[in-house]
Amino acid sequence: MKPIAPGARTVPVGLALLAFLVWSAFAAWHAQTQAADFYVFWTAGAHATAPYDPAIIAALQATYHIDGAVPFVYPPTFLLLAWPFAQLPLALAYPLWTGLSAAAFFYAAAHVVRPNWATIGLFISPPVVLAIAPGQTSLLVGAAMIGGWLSLKRRPVLAGVLFALAACIKPQAMILAPILLRGHWRAMRWSLIAGLGLVVASFAFGPLIWLQWLRALADFSHVEPGTNRINPSALLPSPWLAAVLAPLGVYIAVRSRDLACLILGSLCLTPYAHQYDLAPLAPIAAAWLSQPNRFGWGRAGLGGAVLAGLIATPAAALALLVAFEVLLSVLPPRDRRLAIRGREPAVDRLDQPLAAAP
């Protein structure tokens, strides 16, 4: 094992601090022009016993003059995260939420991108900025996914808890996680334990909270087609396309059990994804782009497309998936360290940067 360079530990911390300062300041300014998504989270947290009541969101829209459909359809487990912020004034809650989300994301990302100081490039990447601006959850989900993935071999308990946390925020993003965890039974066991614990804790908001959520999902299915989605199934209104694409997503995840495949494969199975849902992929895309000799020029090109914000339509997302699968088949990466295969995954601890691995 090569010694870790003195700056290897300090750069992620420094980037996390920088992200907190920059993006919390941005949020304090941006609150004047509204961040609709976080406003919805904050309102739902403030009415945690009935967060799915359309009247609550209607009052929010009227108060802050928010246009469009902004229903709250996150699972009740997300309320455990939103409720503490709802106890704060909105002018404080939004910058704090944004700063902490960005800090967690950039800290995790700095353990994937090489050299890790190059993570600063994600500050201007459209998927990341589009996740930050409205106060979305994609950065927290990405931080939990990356942290769980890098902890999988040496810290399976932590990995399981982090995967459970990500799933309890955005279940659709983690739908293929069992494929990633297959063979890592301790991590899988702890993900189930942690997930069940969060579900039980969510009953503190009321015994019928999960039934309210199911009704909200049913209502949202009528709003969903009119939104600006990038999931490939949005190419056509017919459900048959989703049925055809679902096996492709599973196939991608099974072929190469790594984090990129988990994220990309999930795009095939979810009926609702936006460009900001690619934020968890951005650090991996940056690793592809910054290390073409390691991952191949094909992946470097795909990484550049993701980071430049070119994957902004269902057609572009489908092209990304097809190109990724072709590269996976004919041009496997030279270095499989970012892959997780079999019973001996070559993953690294969060405090053991990839560049320092043997």
C-alpha cells in the first residue's frame, strides 16, 4: 500500500468547506428568487402529519407565486430529514440545507475524481448546478451512494446504512441496489435493518402516512407526463417503451456491478427523472474524463457529455445508455478498480483515495 499524500485527506475536507460556503451563500441570495423544490420540502416538513395535502402546496404556491406543478411525493422516510429544517425559518433553512448537501456531495466526490482537486470543476457542471439551484435532494443521494459504494468492502455496516439512507430519500434511484449488493451480505443486511428502522421511525408522523403517500403517487402519475423528464421511457407516452427498457436497465446493472451501472440502469426503470438526477453520476463522469488512459477515451467522451449538460432529453439519455453498453461490451476499462465484481470488490475507503491504492 502506497502512503497517502499529505494533501490527500485535506483536499476533500477543504472542498467540502468551500462548497458549504459558496453554495450556502448562493442559496441565501437565490432564496430571493425562490427555490421551489426546497420550499416544498420545507412546507411538507412543517405539516409532517399531512404533508401530501394538495391544499398545503397550493397555499405555498400562492404565497411565493410559484408556477407549475410542484407536488410533494417523496416517501414518508424523507420527512425525517425535512422535519428538522422545517423547524427553522425558511431564510435560514434553505442556505443551511444547500450548504450541507453540497459539502457532503463534494467531500464524497473528491474521493472519486483524480486528481481530487479537479472536483472543483463540478461547481459549474449543469447536472450539479441544476440540483443545487432548486434545493433538490440529488446531492445528498449522490453523497450517500458514493460513500456507501466506497465503503462496501472495508466498512459494510456503514455502506449498508448509507445505501438505505439514499433509498429512503429517492427509492427510484436505488431500485437496482440489490444487484450491486449481491454477495455483500453484511452490507445488504444492514441496509435492510437501517431501512426498516427509518420506515418505523416515519410512523411518528401518523399511522396512515404511508397510505397518504400512495395516494399522492397515484395523483402524481397524471402530472408526471407533462414534466420535463430525461428518462428514456419519456420518449413515448406508451407504457410499452418502459416495459422494453426495464430489462436493459437490469442487464446493464448485472453486466458490470458498479456505481455507474446502478445510476444508469435505474434511468431505465424510473418513470420520472430530471437532468439533476445525473448529479450522482457527475463525479464518476469526471473520473472518466480526467483519466482517459485508465478508463478509455470512449468513457472520457461520455463523461464529458454528462458534465457539459448534454444529457438533457430522453433521446440523449437513451443514447448515453446505448453508448455505455457498447463500450462495456467491446472496450472494457483497463483498470477495474472502480468496478465491484464477485466476492472481492476492489473498492476503497472514503479516507483511502483511489490514487493511493496499490
